[in-house]
Amino acid sequence: MTGLATAAPDAGGDSPLALVCGGGSLPLAVADHVARRGRRVILFPLIGAAAPDGFAGREHHWLRIGQVGRFLKVARAEGCRDLVFIGSLVRPSVWSVRPDWRTVLALPRAFAAYRGGDDHLLSRVGAWIEEYGFRLLGAHEVAPEILMPEGQLGRVSPSDAAREDIMLGLDYLRATGRFDIGQAVVVADKHIVAVEAAEGTDEMLKRVAGMRASGRLRTAPGKGVLVKAVKPDQDRRFDLPSIGPRTVEGVASAGLGGIAVTAGAAVVAEPEPLVVAADRAGIFVIGVAS
Amino acid sequence: MTGLATAAPDAGGDSPLALVCGGGSLPLAVADHVARRGRRVILFPLIGAAAPDGFAGREHHWLRIGQVGRFLKVARAEGCRDLVFIGSLVRPSVWSVRPDWRTVLALPRAFAAYRGGDDHLLSRVGAWIEEYGFRLLGAHEVAPEILMPEGQLGRVSPSDAAREDIMLGLDYLRATGRFDIGQAVVVADKHIVAVEAAEGTDEMLKRVAGMRASGRLRTAPGKGVLVKAVKPDQDRRFDLPSIGPRTVEGVASAGLGGIAVTAGAAVVAEPEPLVVAADRAGIFVIGVAS
């Protein structure tokens, strides 16, 4: 404990929300949902992760990864007490991080956090920031609209064979959740054909498309499911599994029939374009109990 | 049961061995080991899987995948009672298989065998052939020289960090063995960075090389381990995990430090060139208890 933890967590509704933004469309969607509730949002886009456009016209302060001191100073000056991390973030190289003085003081624990899986890294960083008096929340706590509902989105329904594949995929993800790796598999004909680890869902889907093109994967087009699930003991304040229109494109290119994600524990980026794309491609999208 | 099972299994030492050959260098290595023991070997290379050269000067009969009737007829005429499947075989398309009449009679069970994982398919085919009076053996039973020994091959030893990564990889493979998928992972810095499913080990290693090139994987070069293990309840007569010189090349290209495989339950194709390649690349190769 540092002795610097002066601001006790509170309901936070009156304080502006500090939203640290990685890549993708989700950070701005969360910002809009929170603003619609009448809460002020201060954006902290991360250089190298968040796209440069989209922040003009919104209150924001760019951060380098590693600038913990700058974040604490600016967020306090803005009156923030609650903090949300949202958006994609490629695991940074130790050497590309440019720590400021606050981070340098904590380097031994930063290095300890660095070894191990992604959850390990994020939960260490989260615990560390909470010691400075901030409350770390999940994006779904401030913007529940982003969560995947239970049941079908769009017009296409999964077949019975697809439902069997979904069950097998969920079973696999339950068995491997404790290893802190990817949260997705592709299952076709009761056969697990791809497992996501560090490469990410989009890369895994490209691999499935490649296996189909090369003849290595020969299930009929339109069969097979992308299954994404929350890890059993995942800290849901970080990195809930997410899907968006690009996921639908990847699933269609891989010749699969649909997408199943854990309802209430996965995030849908841009739901309207996702449903339009899914219906057009004949892809089902379903939220299932985990 | 078909009533056609006339030849009871016996010790088989006097009968020639029927060796059904997929791709890679292993089938001819097994044939040589068996021949060196003084047993006659009849090769049955599979069209589309076995390389066309290498069989001249050896007793052989080409087979199409699906020609069960032809196999039974020729193998019986040669006096074979024991059968070994060896070499790589990409899961064939249902539509590319050209069944002969014996296979057609059994089509309902052939289709049942086809749904599900690779072990499922192979064990069904194996049980089926045994009903015709053949004894199905593992390649390691007729040629134990091909098995990976316990301990280090070559001059390079794993570091303590590499040993931790090996333990984590084996733990993962134990947890997922029941799913009948790939038998390999890449672990670096106590983090599972790639999991093999239908794509095969070489493709997984290319993915790791790609993640390193794109900056997605940023562990130091020379760290990280390819871990291959036998599945807990695998029928060892089929498809034991294997490594060869090409595996060493893939591991070196992926910037990893070494290879760990389950001793006594994995196959080493071309051990001499493998050790030369590993020593030259500074890669360790170790056989570990599973």
C-alpha cells in the first residue's frame, strides 16, 4: 500500500467516468451509452491502440502505455473516481513501454505482472490502480447495453447439428478457462478444428478459411460454429469476449454457419450493422448460457 | 460381425507385415527397421498421401483411400495377418473417397465413423478391419526404434524457465486430451501462445513465426517451447505425435528455444538429421514423462 489512496470509492455517479480506450469501435459506443445516462465521460485513448480519429469533439487526453503517473494526475484533476478499461490492446513489448516516474517506482511489480497470461497482467494493473484510490469497473457495469442478450439475433436459427457443436465448444472452453488463453474455438461436425490462443479471433477465422481453401478442412460450407465464452473465473472488468460486424465477415469467409457467445458475459460491438451483415450472409448469431 | 473373420490373430512373426503408408519419411523408416529384424514387409502406399517415389525396389501395392476390399484381398493373398497404419493422412473428404464394394456394404458405419474427431474415425476403421481377421498393431510395436527416448537429444539443454513452460504445456494437453484434437501447444513466458487443432504442428509454428513478425508475440527470441504429448487415452496404434527435422526448422523459424515430447509415446522421424539440425540451430529436444 502506498499511502496515496486518499479518495475512497463511492457510488461514483456524480463524478465523471475515466474511460481508458484501446482499439476498435467499442470505446466510443460505451462513451455514448454513458453520456446518454447524463454522466460526463473523460476519454483516455492509448497511443498505438486507439484509432486517431473519433476523439475530436469529445473530452479526451492521449496516454502512452505506461504513463500511470500522467493518468492519475489528469484523472484526479478532472474529478474522476471511477475508471473503465475498454477496447482491444495487443500485449505490449516490455521495451516499447515508456514508463513515467510513477511507473518506474513500481517497476519490480510491473515486471512481475508481465510474466504469465493476459488476465494475470490486467488484474495486477487493476489492483495497482485501485491502490491509488480509483474504483475499477467493467464496461458492462456502466453501459449494460453492450452485453449480448440470450437468444437469437437476426433472422437465421442454428440447426440441431450446430447446437451440438456449440455444446462441444462450450465444454472445451470450460475445460481450458483456467489456462488464461483465448476464449474462442471453431467446431464443425462435432470436431474442434481451431483453438484461439494469442493470435485473436480474426486470425483464427482466417486460419479456418485457409484450411478450407487448402482442402484440410472439408466439412460442407455453412456448417461449423464460432463459439466464444467468458472464462470461468475471468475478472469481467477486463476484456469480455466481443463480437462485431467484422466477426460476421470472418465467419462467412471461413464458410461457417454461425456464432454462439455467452449471453450476459460477452460484448456486441455495433449490434445493428452486425445483424444486417449476419442476415445478409445467412449466419446465425446466438447468445447462450455459459 | 460379418462371418468373414476366418484368420485368427497369432503372434504374427512368421507372416509378412502389411504396412499401410501415409505421407512423410516415417513409413519407409519403419519398413527398414522391420526388415532388419528379418520380417518380410508388404507396403500399401495410399494414393494422394504417400510420395510416389521410394517404393520402387520394395514389395508394394498402391491403394486408394476407401479400397478396403482390395486391401483385404491383396493382403490375404500375400499371407499377411498383421497390419500397421503409419504416416500422415489429411482427413479425406467424404466425396473424394472412392469406395469399393466391400466399403459400400459398410457405408452406414463408414459415415458414422466419419463424424467426430480423428481418433474416433481411426479407431472405427481399425475395429472394422480387425473383424476381417487382421490384427492391427502400432508402428512402435513392430519398430520400437522410432520412439522418442526420455532425456535430451543433442547438445542443447532446456533452461529452468523452459522447464516451467514445458510443465504448463503438458498440463494443458492433459486437460484437453479428451477432446480428440491436436497434440501440441507453444508456451512462452508461462503463457500459452498457440494451440494446435486441425491445422497441424507445422502450420501452428508458422503462426507463431507470424505473430512474432507482426509484433503480436514479443517474448525474447530463443524463449518458448513446442510441447507435444500423447493424448491420455489415445489408441497408440494410430497417429502417435511425431517430430522430425522439419519440426526443428519450424521451431527455429518461430524463434522458440526447444521441443519437448512425451518419451516412449512419440515418434522421431529421421533422428540423426534431427539432432544435427537442432544442434546447429541451438534448439533443445527433450523427451519428458507424460
